[in-house]
Amino acid sequence: MKKGFNIGLVLCVVLCVLSCNNNPQYSDMLDAQERAINRLIDENDIEILDAYPANGVFKDNQFIILDNGVYLNVIDSGNGNRAQAGSTSVFCRFFVKCLIEWQYMDTTTVDYFRNGTEPITYVYGASSPLYNNNTASFFSTLLFSGLEYVGDSSEVKLIIPFHLNGNNSTFLQAGVPLYFSKVRYRFDPK
């Protein structure tokens, strides 16, 4: 009888501890992400296209969902020079906004075009940036998804769902999707 009481007491303690866990579950984070992305789509009257436009021209509010799950809108396709995997160095500047508020950042847009900020420097096709600087926390190879469709001196918009980021991403762990309202790719002229 005493043994049964001890087991019951241990089970009660375990259930109390588990019920007090304030960490969101992965499914809750996915639901919050879906609501945040849908809110962005609704507030900006975004149209999701079924395919890349045949003429390559997007309206300001048109996006496609790439095979990797990233949403893409092409603002300017650039000068026609395309990145070569493993050899093209790309400088990337952007405006970014967290679609869900979290402990390190609210939902205001952060400007990495302003003076004093360094671009992300990346060799197209690599798994990490060349240098870690103040923008490195936003680095993801997904940030360069647009380079399959655009070239040097191009500009795109991206919506990157958190669950697509790599395991080491702060945004994956926090469940925060990102909206890049402007991403500029410039190739190193070396």
C-alpha cells in the first residue's frame, strides 16, 4: 500500500511539473506561424501565384512559393549575370521584420541598408557566411533562395517560415518566421 502511494505521489509531481511547462509546443509554434504569415498576406493583399510568371515580372504584391517553401517576389531581376555555386561571392543587404514578437526583437523592421552596417558576405552554395558580423544572426542559406531566379544587382522580397531554417537557427528555436521586405544581392566584382 505504501509503495502504491509513493508511485502515485511521484506521478502527481511529474504531472504537475509537465503541466506547468510554459514552453510552446512545436505544433503551437507552427499554428502561430501560419496565423502570422496569413496576417501578412491579408494586410498586404498578397497574391500567391501558382507558377513563376512567364515574363519574369511580378506585381508588388505577387509571390510564388519555391520548392524549398520560401515565398519569393522579384522586385528587380538584376543585370543578367548569374551566381555560380561555389565561386560567386555575394554581398547581401536587407530590411527584415520578425512576424512574431519574441524576447530579443519585436516586430519592427530592422534596416541593414543603413550606414555602419556590414552586408552578409556569402559564397553562393556554401553553408555559412564568409564573415560573422552584426547581420550573421539573420543568415540562412534560404536568404539566398532568390539567386536561382535573379542575378547581380537584383532585389527580391522573401518570407521565410521558421521551420525551414537549420537546426542552429535562433529563429527555428524561437518559432519566428521572417519577412524580408527588400533583399539586395550584389556580386563581388573580383
